[in-house]
Amino acid sequence: MNTVKQWAIPALALALGLLGCSGDEAEGARGPGGRGGRPGGGPPSFAGGGAPVAAVPVEVITATRQSISSFIETNGTLEAENEVDVVARVSAPIVSIDVEEGDLVQAGQLLARLDDVETRVQMELAKVSVEETRQSYERAQQLHDEDLISPEEYERATSAYDSARAQLKAAEIQLQFTEVRAPFAGRIVRRYIDRAEQVSVNTPLYRLSDFEPLLCPIQIPERDLPRVQLNQPAWLSVEAWPGERFGGKVLRISPVVDAATGTVKVTLELRHGGRLRPGMFARVFVETETRENALVLPKAALSLESIGDTVYVAADGAASRREVELGFRQGDLVEILSGVDEGEQVVVVGQDGLSEGTPLQILPGAEQQTARGDAPGGGPPTKSPQVAGEATPPTRPDGRPEGSGKGGRGGRLDFANLTDEQLEQIKARMRSMGMSDEQIEERIKRRREAAANGE
């Protein structure tokens, strides 16, 4: 009995010591913030083997309402409505050049002068001929009145006098042609000639262009013809002034459809304040419809790593994956028809790699951001709502894009097991967001590496 007591007391002390160590370790695991090491207590977050999931830092924007428009987007080359090559009307050498390329000229202003010596000689000869035939005509008239000559002789004298006067008039016109003058007000865009150069009839001397207004012929698909009408507003942008819009309107609509291309020619008239030039290549946007009080988000909110249109909403400190239906697109904004409510905070930076329920850390100063206007710098609007050449993802029976459901963790696509069709659809979405092929391949490569590592 004494032996049992002697062994029992050390065993009890050992058990109490182990229990105390276990309690200390548990407290250390909970940490000063409460259970599970989370500030303020609350249930811990675990991934896989029980490791806590760190909150992902993101920036959010508040879904707001404003007006947004749809556009027909195309390209065109600017051209002047009045542009001609001023040509020589007589054969002679150039004796003076009075304007240069880039000069503004008025209608009737002297542009160049051709040698007029030979023309003046021809005019003097014509004057002599007129005087001789005039005298002959007057004598014939007097004799005709006295019935001393036949009517035929009188008619020959009259005809000779009229012919001489016509030749004099032609010589005077030829003399005027030695002075080359502007047919209308405009700008000299090209000089073809040099001083002392011999030119012949119809040799181009200058190109004269009237820059105000400029025209921009465009071709629109036949299906868009009902959306276009005369005086409809339009915008365009050019590389010379990136981020700026130049306004215009629909001036003419061709009455026929080009059978070879299935397009209709539409001509825009532009008022530009003298900054645009003929020959400039322009991106053109013809405004077709405007929706007031539309719910909008930045295009950056759309997740690139999905087949369908997807955004992530910050709700209760975690990411909520939403499939959205898009409407018009204008600049960096997209219209949200369904999937997000006004006032909700949508992730615009840091959504790559998010999944349903991922803890979020909203960066300070990002909570009050709202969608604003168009592209930075007042850039031109972009086409709505379908990007030309973009494949429309196949839909499932519930109406959502095929492959937009849970293809991986938290609803994300499993980049390690993408089908060829899914891969091409993702690439098409990335291209529609303005990414280059090199950027797309780099993004997909990173996502595949992350998927292979279980991230």
C-alpha cells in the first residue's frame, strides 16, 4: 500500500505538469488577439492543413449611376471637302513663285506668274488684225448700203472682223492665264514647281485645300444602318492629340449598299478649329443611344481570369464573386445591367487570384472612390456592347456563360486543366480589355504556375 502511494504521487504531479504546458501552448497559439490569432477574436480561417488565410489587400470602388452612351466604332481617313490641283493653263516657264507650302490664301490671290512675253506678242498681233478687219468691214458696210457689192462680199468682211475680235479676246485670256490665282480660299498643301521650270498645259503647280470643314468618310455594316441618321453626333480621336475628342455630325448617308463589302458609306463633317489635317487616320465613334441614370463600373473591375463577365464585391470583409450582365461600354466604364447593386463596393485592384470567401483588406483611402467619366484625359469612348470579332461564350441552360461556374477553388477557373475552347475564350476577353498577345501569354503562364503550386 505504501508502495502504491509512493508511485501515485509522482505520477499525479507529472500529469498536472503536462496539462499546464498544454494550456500554455494553446494560449500561445491563440495569441493576444483572441482565438485563432485573429484580431478581436472570432473564428479562425483555415486553408488546407489548418494554416490561417491572410487577408488580400485590395482597392474598391462604389457602384454609382450616371449617363452612358453606345457608339458605332470604326476608322476613317480625314479629307478636305474642297481640294484641287491648280494647273497651268498655258505653256511657259515659271518666272515667279508667290506662295509656299502651308500659306493661307484668299480666293483670287496670285500664286505664281508664268512668262508672258510670247502671249503679249500674240495679243498685239490680234490687235493689228482687229484694226485691219474693222476698216475692211466699215468700207464693205458703206458699199453694201449703196448696193455696190454683193451680199456675199459683205458677209465675208463681217465674218473676218468678228473672227479677229474673237482672236483678240482669246489672246487676252491667255495673257490672264500667265497669272496663276487661287480658285477659292484655303491652304497651300503642296508646291510642285520650281522657278524657271518650263510647264505645259495641265501641269500641276500647287495643291490647294480648304480645311474647314473636314470630312471623314466611314463604312458601317449594313445592319447598323437603322441606327444612323443625318445630323447625328459623332466623335473622333487622332494620334496627334491623344486623349482629345473632336466633335462632328453625320453629313451624308449613301443611298446604296456596297454589295462586295456589305457596308454603307457615311460621311461625317468635322469642326475642329484648325488642328486637324487631311490624311490623318482617325478612330470614329458615332453616338447611337444614351442611357441616363445607368449603373456603371470601371472596366478594370472585370475579372480577366474567367470566361463570363465576373466581378468581386467586398461584403463583410470577404470577396463575393458575382456574374454580371454588361450593357453599354464607354471609355473605361461599363454599364452593369444585373449582378451588382448601387452602392456596393467592387474590387478594382487586386482581384486577380481572388475566390469566393477570400478575406479582404481594403486599402485606406480606397473606400470612397466612385466611377468617374470616361478614360483618363477625356479619351474617346469605346465600342459597345460587343467587341468586333470577339467570340460570344456558349451559354449553359441557366443562361450563364459556359465555364463561368465553379471550375476551381471558390468558383475560379482551374488554369491547370483548361480546355482549348476555354483558353481561347479567356484570351478573347483579355484582348477585348486591350491586352497585347505578349501580356496575355504572360498572365496565363503565371496563373498556370500558381495553379500547379496549389495557390
